[in-house]
Amino acid sequence: MTTGRLYDIQGFSVQDGPGIRTTAFLKGCPLRCPWCHSPESQAFYKQLSWMSMRCLGLDACRNRCMNACPKGAIEEGPLKTDVQTGEQLRTVHVKRDLCDNCGACADKCYAEALTLCGKDYTSEELVNRLLQDKNFFDTSGGGVTISGGEPLCQIDFVVEVMQGLKAAGIHIALDTTGYVPWEDLERTVPYTDLYLYDLKHMDSAKHKATVGVPNERIHENARKLAAAGKKLQVRIPVIPMFNWDEENIRATAEFCAQLGDAVEVVQLLPYHNMGVMKYLRISDGKPMEATPPSDEKMAELKSIVASCGLNVTIH
């Protein structure tokens, strides 16, 4: 029995495959997409998350987390205003260059302003947790979606979880970047009913310059899944100034059309900035911020994809 690391389990998920689903989000990803809406998914190790709005700002409470840190990585931070009393409260600041994500401060934080992102499960524990929602799956035609990060970075764990779910008759969707060895992806073929498959840019050089890896393996794996008779929902994140030009969207649609009946739908996912605050919780760096594409722009791109004979939605 193997152990895997997750950063979230989301029940009543209706955007990660058919019906009502529970999505298990695994940590670790080989890509570094600057627009990632879940930046805590990228690193495999556990990460200290700091949410200022939860901080009580009380001296005694603040001293608990500051004194708990063996590295001295928690210091006094900026003031914030209590929305009810108007009182000025002193929060804390995490010195990321000293923090080793041990979680000692999180153990002392009453308000869970400091939390450790990442929880380990055995495959049996996760299967049992996911099966708690089986009634929702049975009544809605739903199931479980394994997502990330890139879940196949933990391939042995994922396969064991899939085996347990399939033995219970659960519909399984796998949300993948496709940037994994085919030998790993092939191991999921007997258990996966639907692949949620990301395509970010058709030009490999631009793909690598932006997200850190080329795209040839991603495209080849998509072709192999189609040849194996598997069903795909292709997801295209629409990112301003990166891949939203007509030339790239048309090239992506033409690639999908070449996969034939394997592609059930192409989903256009407009960029949103909900990942910005998540990024700031785990880093002092500056996240990507852009203006989301307009409805008119999305409708234009949808028309381009549809012109290639594909079923397309704006997700």
C-alpha cells in the first residue's frame, strides 16, 4: 500500500466531469504555469500557508506562533483594521528565506491563519474517504476526479486509488497535463473513464518558455490515448498575451479534430485571477496578474474552435 500527498478534497464538484463528483487534488507538478489557479499544487512538499484575514492580531496569540518557530521565521507583521471594532491589530509575517515548512507555528495557531498545505493519505484511506460520497455519484451519474498538480507524478499511489474505486464501480476521470511518460499514463488506461486533458500552446518553444516544459510529449500522449479508444475533454486555458491569438487557437482546434471521436468536447477556460491570493499565501513573490478576456473575445475563440467541427463550451 502506497502513500500519496494531497492539498485538497473538494466535494460536490460539477465542473470536473459528468454529474456530481468529488475531486482529489494531489500535490506536485512538472509545469510552472504563471497563471496557475492553485499554486500550492506545484511543489510536492508541504508548504506553510499564511492567511492574514484570519489572524486574530492579539499579542498573546501572536507570541504563540512566533515562539513556536525553531528557525525564527515568524516575525511581527503589518497592522490590519478589525472590521467590527476599527481597532488596529498587529499581524505576523513569514520570512520565507528562513521557513522550512515544519508546521510548528501552524500547530499553535488558534485561528488557522497559519496552516500546512499538504496531507498524506494511504491509498486505502483515500479510497474510503472518496467512497463516502458514493450516493451522490449514483444519483447524478457522477464519480471521482483525480486532479493536481499533475497527479501522475504520484503514479503508484494513483493506480492503487483507481483500482479501489473501480472495484466499487465508481466512474473515474483523470485531470492531467499529459506531460508524463507514456508508460505511466498507460497504467491508468484500464481504470480511467474520461481524461480531462490540458492543451496550453501549440508552439513548443513558446510552451517551454512560459510553463517550463516543451509540448511534444503532451501531444504524443493525446494521440496514444485516442488510439487506445479513450475519451477526452480537452481544456484550453485562455491566457491573455500567451495563447489567445487566432492562429494558436485554430491550430489547437485542428489538433483536437485530428483526434477524431476521442474528443467529446473542447472547453475554453478564460483566465481568472483567483489564484493570486493563493500565491501570496505561500510566497513573497509577485504572481501573474492580467485582465481576464472579455465575453466578446471568448465568443470569438469559441467560433474558431467550432469551425473545425468540434463541440466547444466556455467553461
